[in-house]
Amino acid sequence: MSNLKHGIVSEVSEAELRRLRARVAELEAGTHDLEAGLIAIRNEEQRLRLALEIQGSKLHRYRELFDFAPVPLLTLNPAGLIESVNLIAAKLLGLPRSTVEGKPLLNYVDCHSHRNLLEHLRRCRRSEYSVRTELELSIYGGQNRIPVEIHSHRRLSDSGLFLTTLIDLSDRAIAEEERRRVAMAEAATRAKDQFLATLSHELRTPLSPIANLISVMKMRPDLPEDLRPLLEIMERNLWIEVRLVDDLLDTTRIVRNKLQLEREELDLHPLLQDIVEMLADEFTRSDVRLIVQLQAARSRIDADPVRIRQVFWNLLKNACKFTPAGGQVRLRSLNPIPEQIEVRVVDTGRGMEPSQIERLFEPFEQVRDAHRGGLGLGLAIAKGIVEAHGGRISAVSKGRGQGSRFNVILPTLP
């Protein structure tokens, strides 16, 4: 009997032991699964933390890009309320960001542009593409109006917020106004040139027969002697008028690039000596000493002798005119380089201020002494002639009462 009981107990113990062992195995497997789950959870937590750090970094960079973008940026809700605004946009609106955010953009738009903004928002709510509108901002209590171009597009990822840029059109408006003024000035200049050309031809036409008539009358043997001085006065004043008309014609030719040159090879020194001899009496009457120093080793040029004579005649005559009695004028030539000849006309006359020299060679400018008469075309014509020969002309003066120097540089022949 005892053996039977012992066998039953042994069988029960073995069964329980197997069950316990199985349970232990299950628990051990569960423990391993739990540890694996915990490891997985920790890994996922680490990945999430890294993702949040990356997302935060991206958000920070986005905020920096938004804040310091070189163009005004805003985010608007579909009703036109300002959700956020960057620094330059707040500056454009003339208020701190804390004051602007949460307010309707309509508050900062000129009343005449309210309808444009409302239509702009309506189009943004319906469109998937960028919407563009021009309107005027009203800032500083309406004291300042700024024309802007507003661009908005709906961001589907931000509950329909509109990303909006404001482009200041003030510079464009100023540029357009400047272009309009320039166009008007150019049109006026063309009209003036056309008028001068027409006027010059119309004035030149009747002067020739008058000059011929005076010459014929002076040749008549039966001309009363008391009329001869009157005819000479008429002839002298007539040629003054002819010279003025010729200056007008030359000016219009230069402006239109129609100045015709009859070039030939010539020596500049004899031409200058000829001009000096022709003006000698005028320098003597004005009590101005003329010093000639033609020292250039190379003086042959390819030029129109009539036009080149016109340049230096004008410069020497002006030097004599603007130099007081007892002063002097120096005419000098030299070769700064072998390929160039430079002619200097230096006087001890009235001189000029630096600001006057800048416009000295412009037509109708008389900066040295306006009451001396003339149209102020001589130097402008001289500049056009010199440049047409491939040279350049300039003026130098230290100021009033310190004289002037005019430099003409022309290319020489080999």
C-alpha cells in the first residue's frame, strides 16, 4: 500500500514538476520578450528624440530664414489676419512685430486699396497657385503711402495659411518717373535741335544776298563818301550775324553727328603761326602779351585745316577777351608722347571755378563772363571738332582770378 501511494505521489510530482518547468520556460521566454520590447522601446524613444531634435533644428532654421529674409514676409489666415511677420516686414509697416501680429492686414492698407486686398484674399482661398496684386500700404497714421506688390499662396500643410510677400515698388515708381522725365527731356532736346537747324537755315538764306548787295554798293564809283562808313558798319554787323548762324549750324551738325571733315596732311605749327599773325592786332589793342612756344618735334597731323583753324582761333580769341590789360597769353606745343601733339593756351585772365569747368563745353553755356555776348557755342563746337579728329580738349583753372589753361591733344602722323 505504501508503495502504491509512493508511486502516485511520484507521478504527481513529476507532472507538477514538468508543468512548473514549462511555466518557468514560458516566464523565461516572456522575460526575454519583455527585455527585447524594452530595448525596442528605448531605441524607438531614441529615434523619436533624434527626430524631434532634427525637427526643432529645422524649425529654428526656418524661423531664422523667415525672420532675416531680405524680403518682407507674412503669414495670413484666410480672413487676412496676420499670424506672423518677419523683421523687414515689420519695418516696412513701421511697427514692432508684437503690435502687428494678430491684427488684420487691412489695417495697414490704404482705404483706396481695401477692395484690392479683399479680392486678393478671395482669390487665394480658391486658388492653388500664387496670387499677385498691387496696392498701397498706409503707415505712420496715414502720413506715408507705399506702393507694394503682394504675392500670396495657400499652404495646405498649415491649415490653409497664406504665405505672403510684400515687394516695395517705390524705387520702381521713382525709376519710371525718372525715365519719363528723361524721355521728355530727350524729346525736348530733339525738338530744340530740329528748331535750331531749321532756324539756322532760314536765317542763313537772306543773309547772303544782303552781303552781296553791300559788296556791290561799296564798289560803285558814284557812292557818296558819307555812306561808305555806314555800309562798312552794316557789313561788319552782317558778318557777326553770319558767324552766329554758322555756329548754330555747326552745333546742330555736331549734335547729329553730321559734321563733315575734309582731311589732309598738314603741319600744325604754320597754321598756328598764321592764326597768331591774324590776331596780333587784337592782342595789341587789348594790351595783352602773346607768347608763342611751338616746341613739339612732331607736328604733322591728318585734319581738316578749316575746322582745326576754327578751334585754335576760338581758344586764342577767348584768351585775349578774358585776360585783362597787362596780362599775357602763352601758346605752347609739345609731344607728351610721339604719337600725340598737345597744344596749350594758358592765360592770366579771370579763371573759373571747378564747378563751372564741368559744363564749360556744353552748348549755350557762358560761365566765364556772361555779359561778354555771344551764344556760348564756341567751346562746344571746338570740343565737337577735336573729338571728330580723334583728339580731346580739356580746361583747367585754380579759381577766379587765377587764369585758365586749355589743352588740345591730337594724334600725329608717323
